[in-house]
Amino acid sequence: MRISIIGLGHIGLSVLDIIKSRNDDYRKNNNGISIVSASDSKLTLYNENGLDPGKIINYKKSKRLEEIDYEKIKFDEIFEIKPDVIVDVSPATKDGIRGKNLYINAFEHGIDIVTANKAPLALHWHDIMDSASKNRRIIRYEASVGGGVPLFNLRQFCTMSSRIINFTGLVSSTINYVLNQELSGVGFLDAVKIAQNMGIAETDYSDDTMGLDSARKTVILANSLFNKDITLRDVTYDGIENIDISSMDNEKVYRVVAMIENNGGFHAESKIRAFSRNDFLGMISPLSMAYSMETDINDNINIFENHDGPLQTAAQVVNDVMLLKYKI
């Protein structure tokens, strides 16, 4: 399978590392992955016979990517080289328009998409899915909400006989880590600084702490799991920048959770909720991704991951590529 990868940050480099370490295994089953182009914010590398992922990792980490001895092409030329799949692990933009245009252009050129980028899906779901359908292309987005936690693929392949009644999930480790630090007596800005030093908060952290990150993921969850067509305007959400810690119960665990109800009425929100320490989501670390999905036949499904980082997210990205390779 020939892929073009867009984004060479932590997740993108982890995708390259997984392909580098696993490609021999994939080739044994005639399922090797050939990276024909790789793009960061400044340049696009191209080799029809396949780029060496280890070489790209080394040059990128040493900040010498422009010196690598691969052909450089214009970004828009990736559509002309006709990869089977474009993998989008680039940073999210505020409006998601760049990603939307990328996906629609890819579909119109007969190219499928694998993405970990939530902004285009949260803000332009209808346009993206409509274009994919019209052009008979596929978009997979397992890593866009739960990082390394199996979610959309679990729904698609394991619980299709059930109707989902409710969904409750911890889908933003950044906001929950900062909230947990605040509840421990750490000031807001100090908590953010700790999260930044750990690599889980961006330099511009406002989308996370204002609750936008979790709210956008709630939109994707509602549209994908519940077959809705909502936008961010339809989701009520909380941030944590001006919360009153003194009003909170010390015996409870507080988390920002995506909650979607579809039992007699539909409601989607991302709010601060209190849990008993014995509740499933109350026992989960603030650095974890986790969710509880109530269904009418499969009962309650609880899934969690102790730690979620770039490597775990990248693993789901590569898994989506392999699903397309196997034509699943």
C-alpha cells in the first residue's frame, strides 16, 4: 500500500517508527506499507520507490530535514502521485478548513483518508462525509477522539447488532490532568505549566482548558456513534479556567466528560461531572482515555487505557491504514 503522510510531529514520527519496526512482518503477508511522500509544515519529500522512515525520523529530530537527499515536491502534487491513502496527523487548526479541503480533494482524486485530526471532522462533518460518499471513498478516524483506545472500530466490527443508548467518556487527558492538579491545590497556570512540561499541553492551551477539545470530540462521537449531523453549536460544554474549587466535594472525583444520551431524546454535552471513587470513570487516572457505552443488547461496555500518548495514537492510525489495506 502506498501512503502519503502529512504531519511530522510526535504522532507522525511515531507512525513512521511503527511502520519501520513492523514493515517486515507486514511484507510477509504481502501487506507492506510504502511511504511515497511525507510532509511537514515546510516541505514535502517524495520517492516513488518509498521513503526510508528511519532516515526521515533521524533528519527530522536533528532539524535537518531540508538536507535529506530526497526529491522535494509542492504539497499539492501529492494528489498527482496518487497514493492509495493520505494519512493526516498534522496539528488541528481553529476552523478545520485546511483539513476539510484536503480530504475532499483527496476523495475527488480517488484517494482514501486516515486521520487523527479532529478539527475537520468536528467542524465540517457533513461536507466531508458527503464527499466521501459521492466519490465512493473511505475515511477512517479511529485516533481522532480516543487516541489509542479502540472506539469507532469496536463499534463498527463488534457491536453493530446493538443500539447505543448512552455514551460517557474521558476524551481529553489534558483538561482532566489540569483539573486534577487544581483540585490538589495547584494554581491553574502552574498546573498548565506542569502539563506543558509533560508534553500533554500545547503552547496555546486554551482549546483544551476552555473545553473546546473535548466538545469537538463530542460532536464526532455524536455524529459517528449515533448517526447524527450536529455541529459544535449543538453541544454545551464546560471549561476549567474559572471553576470554584471550594464548592466541590472532597469525597468525589471530578472529570470533564463527553456525555451523549439517546434514550427517548438526544442530548450531547461535555461537562464537569462528579463520580464516586468506586465508579468506573472515577477510578480512572486523569491521564487515561476511557469510556462507558451503554447498549441495549451488549449491556455496558467499559474500555480504558492507562496511558495515552503519541505512540498509542499512532498505533490506531497504522491500524486504520491496515484496515484499508485489507479492504475491511
